[in-house]
Amino acid sequence: MTAYPERQVAKAAGWSRRTGAFSAVLLLTAWVGHHYGLVETGGFLWVLALVALLALLALLFAGFALARLWSHGAIGGRDLSVGALLAVLVLAPYGVAGYRIASYPTLRDISTDLDNPPRLDISSRTVGMNVLAPLTPGEERLQAEIYPSVTGHRYDLPFDETLAAVQTVLDRRGWAVVGEMPGPQEGQTEATITALATSFVLDLPADVAIRITTDGETTLVDMRSASRYGRHDLGDNAERIVAFLAELDQEVSAQIGTTAAQ
């Protein structure tokens, strides 16, 4: 009777599965905690770095296990497959972030008016957050070149109706207004609303200012959005401004249509 040697178990496969699972659980837990305000953004960013390191480690373990399976016929294919799959899923958002870093300029403060940007409320900014500073000429050229659609919008509406439309869009988006919401006053020609917005997936905070100005028979709306964390906004601020003003266009059109119907 032929005796077959007992197949060895690739220990690295088990470590790949455990490390990949831990990175996925840690990412989900940190995201939920940050989303509901239980984890501060600074700590959340450190956890994200740790998660990426763990996921890469899981892939490394999977590579070692695969080599053992290939050369020695060891056992552990299921564990290394699970570990590698979890690691890839965890690292997918990092891959998207890397693509955006390569595709978009290194900017973190975007405004529709580069000469006179709307004033932000920085009273809640603390040590460790980005310091607001005037854009350099090079940064201004980059914004104008990469984000040509980031411009102020002009409306054929009186000041108070434009202000009401801006408030409606703000409420719909759920941005937290900082300070008191300016109300329409007789003879008022300018108002600035400041708010706190967050990015789509990671809920990273950004300060936003929306300035409404009377300009002759029309009203001009300018916006500014500045990230609180990170040297690169991944294109988030420009997308936020463009999306808000596009939604404001629709709201203004609806108001004009309602007024015309009456």
C-alpha cells in the first residue's frame, strides 16, 4: 500500500484571511463611528492609513501562501482566496483616491471668484486642520484650467427670491449652516451664508461660503469650498460647487415657472 506524505498547511493563508477580515471590520467600524460623530476626523484618517497597511499585509500573506501551494502542494487555498478578496475590496476606495490624485490638481480651496472669494467662517477650525491662505497665481491658473465650469451664476430674480432659493437647496442637501441664516432685509444687496458640508463617501468636512449679491437688475451667486483636511481634495470641492449651482439653477427655474403661471 502506497503511503502519501501528509500535506502541510500554509500558515500564511490563515494569516491572510484573518488580516483581511480585520482590515474590513476596522474600516467599517471606523466609517460608522466617523459618520455618526463618534470618531474625530483626525483619528479617522490615521485609522484609514492603518487599514490600508493591514490590507496590503493580507495580500502579502496571500502571496506567500500561494507560493507554498504552488511549490509544496500545501493546503490553504480557500483562506488565501478569502483574504485576498477582502484585501482587494478594502483597497478599492484607495485605488479610486489614487486615480483622483493623479487626475486632479493639488488644490483644497476652490472659489468661483478668484479675485474676491466669498469669506469663510473659520471660527471652528482647530490646530491640525488646513490653514486658509490666498491662492498662489499658479493655483489660480490650475483651477481656471482644470475647472472651467466653476464660475458664479447670474439669475434674473430679485435678491430676496434668490436668497430663498439658496436656502431651499441648502436644506435639501442637509448642510449644517454656521451661525445665523441671513434673512431678507429692505435694501439689502449682499449676504453670505456659511455652512459645513461633507464629502460623499468618507464624510470629510469642508467649509462652504455662498455669497448672494445684487448686480443691477440681476443677482449673482458665488461659492467657495475649502477642505479642512488633506493637501489634496480629490476634486471634491469643485464637484460640490458645480453640483450645488446646477441644483440652484433648477430651483430658480422652478420659481420662475411658478411665478409665470400665477
